[in-house]
Amino acid sequence: MEEIRDNLLARIAEAECEGWLGEIEGLRISLAGAEDKLVRIDQRSSRAIDLGMPGRAAGPVHSAMPAQRRT
């Protein structure tokens, strides 16, 4: 998304240099959408998610393999 934003900024600069006034407005609308999306992505990634601690099994834990006898 950052690459898209950077590309839009470059295209806006080019359109301004070339005097493509109609193109500039459309690119600015797209840029606003890209920046809004980046803000929402940042907000979601900054939220802490508590997954909780895994519970322990009740009682002793037994191996599925039988114990080996010493001879």
C-alpha cells in the first residue's frame, strides 16, 4: 500500500509539471483512499490481541509410550 501511495505522489507531481489538471484531481482522490487505508492498517496492527494462556490438563500428564524397563 505504501508503494501505491508513493507511486500516486510521483504521478501527481508529473501531472502538475505537465499541466494535466483533470488527471491531478483523480490522482488526489486515489491518494486520499490509499492514505486512509494505510491509517486503518496501522490502527489494526497496533491493537493488542489477548489470546489468553493455554490451560493445563487436569491431573498428571502421561506419555503415550510405555515406560521402558531396566534390566
